[in-house]
Amino acid sequence: MSESKAGSNVVSAAIFYFLNILLLPVSLLGYVIMVWGMYVSGRRSGVSKTAQALLSSRCFQHILGVRQDEASYRVMKIMPEMPYLGLVVAFAPLWLAHRLTGFVPKTFRYPFEGEITLQIEPSARVWFFDNVVDRHLAGIRQFVILGAGFDTRACRLPEGNPVRCFEVDTPKTQAIKRKLLEKAGVDASRVTFVSADFEKEDWLNRLVEAGFDSRKPTLFLWEGVILYLDRESVESTLRKIAGTAEGSVVAFDYLTKDTLESRSLYMRYARAAAKAAGELFKFGIDSTPPLRQRMVEFLGTCGLTLGDHRTLGKETDGERAWGGFATAIVGSTRK
């Protein structure tokens, strides 16, 4: 990068953050409206609040023009339990600062560059999963999104793509999503929706009953889910995937045990927010260095082989990684 461009970026970033600090009261008002809608007005439906939060992040990436996702934007505008007014007010200062400076903060940058922290992990995670889809979709016959929430990737595949798509999620969240997709005018006709609870039901059985063929290579996405499940459910799900066709791939993200138990201010807040949403943190990976090797061992017990892996956080004598992104492969000898 040239010195002039680097200097321009520094100035743009400075102006961007100055404007956001100046307009902080506006953002706070918007967050109050959003939280009221999510945690107070919306308790009756049982829809995943973490899924709603991730939808808002994808929606704003679309608004900033860093990730095209018109479907998420349409759904977000009519989400009953996360008032669109709150979203507009909360992010108006950020949008205005972006329009004036062209600067995009790491929280929403796509594709993501630089060190990944816990606070900006959701943005980097979206990048990782999008790339998994881009790289693997051409070589598979079926696409399954586990714990889909308000993910719209299956609705955004190119026309004419022959891959058959399935989404698995809890009945309440899925029912709300289907209504919202229809109301928003998002075509979900290529998606087969399968209702199941990972901790209580045999989701693979339900999937097969809906037309899934375990003999065909499949891409499974499991984004932002496993930390909310108990260990037995995580291992059971991975073993079920290991029993599908050779060449199938599952992509997932995870945190370590140490991270889930951390006393840092951010993790205390994260645990409190998850508890308020009724979605407790349960599952973490052993963080003993090297983390990649711990993941190789864990997947091996489930009959899978580690494919791609990105360790999140530095592994030094005094530090341990706090999480990671990974893909696992069925019937592969790759290490």
C-alpha cells in the first residue's frame, strides 16, 4: 500500500470513529429499541435471539455494500421481534460515517483482513463459510444448513444450480422464517425445510424422510451452533455426518473451553446475553496447544478428518488460542 493511500485510510478511519463517538447517543437509543424487541416483546415466540442478531449483522454488511445479501435485508425489514426502526437508528451513525468517509470497520469488513478478535469473529465467520460454499458447492449434490436460523445462502444460489438444498432447525424458528421469507418475497422454493432439535431428535432421520440421500456427497454448514449444544449432541451430529457419502464436507466454528469460562468483561457480557436469550454456552474444545492437533483428535473420535482449519488467537508460551473455523471431510486421509 502506498504512503498516500495509507495516510488517507488513517484520516478516513479517524473521521469515521469521531462521527460515531459524536453520535453515540443515537446509536444507544437504537440498541435499546432493538433489545426491547428481542428480549422483552419477543419472548413468547421462542425464536432464536442469536439467529436474529446474526441476521442484523449480515443485513448491515449488505447495506454497506461489502456483502450482497438482498434476502437478509428484506427479511430484516419485517422481522417482528427486532424492530427495523431500532436497527435503522442504531446503525444510522455508522452508515452516515461510512457514506462520508468510505471507511468500513473490521466489525463489518468483508472479506476480512487482519487479526480476528472475539468481538469481530461473526464477520470473519461469515467470510469463512461463504468461501466454503464457493469452493465446495460445484463438487457436491446436496447442500444442508444445520441450525440454519435466518441464513439465506440456500436462497441465493445461482439459478440453474442443480444442488438440492435442505435446512434443519427448531420448529418455532423455522416456522417464523418461512413466513418471513414468503412475506418478504424471497423465493425459497428450492429449499426443503426439516424441523428437528439436535439435542432431542434424530435430525438425520428427519432429513432422510424429507428426501435427503445419504449416498450422495453433501456440503453441511453448521455455523454459530455447536457452542450452544451439549457434548453428546455435538459428537452425535458429527458421527451422523461421518456416516454419509465419501467426499461430504461439514464446516463449523467453535470456541475453546477456556474461552467459555473466561472472566474477561466481554465473555461475561456474552454469557449474560446468551443466558437472557435462553441459549447457554455449553460446548468448547480443549485449548492445549496446538489447537489444530486437538481438533484433529476430536474429529478422529467422530470418524472424520480435519480439512481446512483457521486457529483464532495466538498460541504462545503465555497465550492459548480462543477458537477456530474448520471443515471436516468424510472418508478422507488428509491431515
